[in-house]
Amino acid sequence: MIIDLPSTTTSQVNSKLVQLREEGGAVTLGRVLTLVIVTDDGTKTEDAVDAANDASREHPCRVIVVARGARKAAPRLDAQIRVGGDAGASEVIVLRLYGELANEGASCVVPLLLPDTPVVAWWPNEAPAVPAEDPIGQLAQRRITDTAAEKNPIRALDQRKSGYRPGDTDLAWTRLTLWRAMLASAFDLPPYEKVTEAEVSGESDSPSTDLLAAWLAGCLRVPVKRLKATRGEGIVDVRLERRSGVVELSRPDGKVGTLTQPGQPERRVALQRRQVRDCLAEELRRLDPDEVYEAALRSLGKVVRGRTAPTKAAAATRKPASGTASGAAKAKSDGGPGAKAADAPVDGKSDGKVDAKVTADAKPAKAASKTGPKAAKAAPKAAKAKAGS
């Protein structure tokens, strides 16, 4: 059910909500929080409402959408109430603000907040530089942004770092949950070796790639390179160097990933790019500050930016982790040019038994070559003399 209230006030909206609840026979609301969505009025507004409706099936809540309209228009508030099948497991209140009222979103939201419940603010597109200092952000215990949806994601990520306050989070960080889980589980199997260096490749404007590289740099305390991928979307590849070899998690198609470890068969894992509604539902599960996200933001300065990630063919030609000895052994087994080099003595030293045997076998041949035809003629006579005796 959708009810339009053009040119209205917040008190009239509240009265209509009470009337709908009484007509429906609802005694209690059963809402666990208030989700405030701040966006500009347009086609993207409905996308944010749909994501909130899907998330509300896991977290029943009251959704208040602050859709800021034209600033040059006359001050006006147009409201819309959605309940039932049009609101998922929540009730949606859309407030379209025009004129000078567009900058007074917090004043319009306060009368509609649920009493004694947490408030979560979400900016699905453009967000303020410091969300905690925004008037609506000051009302919320948790503030959710999405740097990937902004015009310049990397610059927006720098703003999240400089303007971070406890309670802030970003959907670019939430999209890393599956990646972080898979990389952490790769170290549950032997050998239990330390990572010496790491590489993370992805799209040049992917804030999730930067955050993943920062998370690895902060947790592993090793040099981490952030490279630009030549193919794929979002995060494409992660390489962790260890003494025994490389642990690699690759997702070139954005759907299925491949985990490669030394001594283990390749494993295909589900790494499909997460949708906004899934990320939003995950963030609504916790209302306390995210310390791991804060640590990742602080580690952004430790990430070394590279140019372009190498292709698979170039990566295959890298030196093995075991060093040049394995290369010499392989050349010897293949009978290649390295075989003689592998068998040759080093610094004039060699195994004494082998040298003695070679010397003993070489002397008769050398002596026979010196005697020549005379020795050949004397051989029959010596045989007859031996037979007679």
C-alpha cells in the first residue's frame, strides 16, 4: 500500500502512521531500528529503497528516505508512506524536500524516529566528507557510506580515512568479507610459514582493492603492492609470497575464484560480487564501532602503488620460491644445457670415489692406445703360450 501526502508536514505524516496502525490492528511495531537514507531525489532513490526493503527482511525497521529535490523551488515537503508488500518487512516513509527545506533533513527526520531504538544513517551515493559531523550523522549510532558509488572513489576513500569517527563504515569494506575469509582460511593448512610480500591487483578505481591491500599490510606487516589489473572488475587477484611458494586467490570473471596453494589441488570458490542489499544487511547486524575497518584505513599509507599487474604468462616465469638449486636439478633431469653445469665440479673439488673410478678406467684405455699394432700382433702368441702351459 502506498499513500501520498503532497505538501504536508511531519505531524500529519505521524498522524497518518498511527491511523494505519490502528486500522490494521497492530498493537506493537516490532521494529528493531530506524534506517535513514540520505540521497538526492531521482532514479537512484528507488534502488536504495529496494535494497533497504530486502535488508529489512532480516532486520525489521522503519525506513526514512530523505530525498533532496531542487534547491531553487519553493519550500515544500511531499511525503509518501509505504506499508505491506511495498515495504518488505518494514514501513517506508519517503520525504521529498524542496527549496530551503532540502538542507533541513535532520529537522524533518527527528519527529519520525522510533523511540528507544538505534538509528543508522546510510548515504548510498554521495556522502559528506565527515559523516559524523553531518546533522543526520549526528543522530545516528552507525553511519554507512559507499565510496564505490561516488564520482571519484579513491579520493572519497581518502576522505573516509581523514574524517573517520567510531561508528563509521563503508560498503566497499563490507564487500571484502568473503575475500578476507578465504585468505585467512588458506593459512589454516600447513606449512605454517610467514608471508614475505604480497600483491593485490584490481581496477584502478576500486576502493575495495585498496582496503584489501591495506588490511593485508596491517595484519601481515609486510610490503604490499597495489597493482592495476588489465582485466576483470573490482578485485581480480591476490598473491602472497612464502618460502614454499605462492598462495594465490584469483577471480578474473567476477563470479568464481580459484585458490592455489603449494602442495594442494586448485580449489574453485564462490566469490561473486556482492550486491548492495547483502552488504547493507551485513552492516545492520552490528551497531558497535568496527575496529578492523579503522585499522585498515590507517594502513592505507603502507600500501605501495604499482603500475600494471603481470599477466599469467609473465607470472609463471617468475623464479621459484626454493631458489636456483631447483632450477639446476630440473635442468639436469631434462638433459638440457644445465645438466653439464650441474655435474661439473665446483672450485676443482669433487667426490674422491668417483674420481678414483674414472682414473682407473681411463688408464687401460690410454695404455692400449699407446701400444698400437705391436700389441695386437703379440696377443695371439701370448694366448698359445698360455694354452700350452
